[in-house]
Amino acid sequence: MLQQFDERNRDLVVNVDGRLAHRDEAGVSPFDSVVQGGDAVWEGLRLYRGRIFALEEHLARLRRSAQALAFAEIPDDTAIVEQIRRTLAANGMTDGVHVRLTLTRGVKVTSGMDPRLNRSGPTLIVLAEHKPPVYDTGGITLVTSSVRRPTPDVLDPKIHHNNLLTSILAKIEANVAGADDALMLDARGFVAETNATHVFFAAGGVLRTPTTGACPEGITRAAVLRLAASAGIRTEVGDFSTTQLYAADEAFVTGTMGELTPVLAVDGRRIGTGEPGPLTRQLSAAYGELTASSGTPVV
């Protein structure tokens, strides 16, 4: 799976610290913390018919992450939403849009890791692209990566940070193996997530998903768990091995970038019938109804 360039994005207007500029002219200082050490937090948002789904939840996670990294300043939600509105308006966007929201610690007076070198900041970057869900709705394949998700005592996964090298290394392995994405395990060998999404699988009518002990707390993941509960689907959150995933009746992954996507095979093992399963189809439809009927108006 490789995302393709969308011609509608050729002349995007990007927002960097309140300054609107063409994508080829927008710039971030080489002294910015995100350049110096990936010292930033981020969120992925999706725009549906003029509304951003779960915007409050995303901004709350952004704020928690920035607080955990001891950012000296964090813009309030009203200020952030205003910059999102300005960016969408500048691009004439109303639907089918993915927004990458990045908040860095800001610009340093000289190169170095020490946050005390940050004398101005933070820097807010709003990148909005015309981008429908990126995965093949017919299903994807996964391969287990040798790269493990770090434990909370190494780097707390509840910090939604820009240090994504473990996920990138895992994705490289998936590319080499010819799979769409990589399945990542925790330090004990239990399923954590993929390099970009959360994992769900069903067996015997029970929908299961790993804990967030070694992966971020997903906004889409939480929405799917609520939808399953509303539909009377039994759910279980816990530690699960790849063997349990191989034997599943069906599986899917979740995320803002791709919504709900069926998983057809893992490590060469066909999952269930090798086609999208009934629970996957049911929850995908319910999620579509949810995003069509809720969200914060920004257009």
C-alpha cells in the first residue's frame, strides 16, 4: 500500500505559526525543536462535511502530551481551532480532508537538546490535505515486525509525540516483506498495534483489542469500542498473542487516517475467510453513521 499524490494538493496553503503560505514556500526554522530532536506532539484530524470528528478528544490528547513534555506554553483550544478554520478556508476545503496538527516546543536560540534554549514558542503547524481514507477498503495484509513498541518506562505511549522512528523502521520491514503494514508487539511479545493503527480481531463472537500499555490511546479505537457496546457486541481488552490473532474469525485495524480497514492475512496466515467479516462490516457502517452525524463545525 502506497499513498498516491492527489493533484488537488499541488497548491496547498499551509499554516505555520499563523502564517499562511504555499506548500513550496512554507518553512520551519532549522532551530525549531521539531527539527532539532523531534520535540513535538501531533494529532491527525478528519473533516467530514464541514465538521471535524472528535475534535475535542484530539485537542485534549494534544494538550496532555504537551503537558507531559513540559511545554512552557500551550495554545488554548479556541486559538488552535481558529488556525484550523483559517487553513481550511484558505484551501476551500469542506469534506474528505485529513488535517495533520503539529505543536512543537518552539524555536531555540542555539542548537541543543536543553528545553531552556527555547526562548520562543510553541510553533503550531496546520497541514490540511485532500485525502480520503488511505487503506484499501477491500482489506490489507500485515507482517510481524522485529521492532518492538517501547514500554512506558522507556517512553510512555500516552505521549502522542513526533518520535516515530520505531514505527518507520517497522514499516520498512513491512515494505520489504511485501505487506501493507507491520504488526508491532510489546516487549513481552503480545500484540500492541501496527506501525500506524490499532488492532481488533473477533473470535467466537467476541471482539478483542490489545491494551494501550504499549501503544497510544486511539480516538478511533475508543469510538469503535463504544459502538460495539451500543450494538451489544461483547468486547475484551487484554494481552493477546499472534497465535490468537492468526486463529481469529476476522480482524481489522482502526485510525483517523484510514477509519476501519479489514485485515485479510497476517504473516501469511489467512484470517477467517480472507475477506472482510460481518463484525467489521457492521462496525464500519456504524462508524460511518457516527462521523456523518457528529463533529465540531469548522467550515
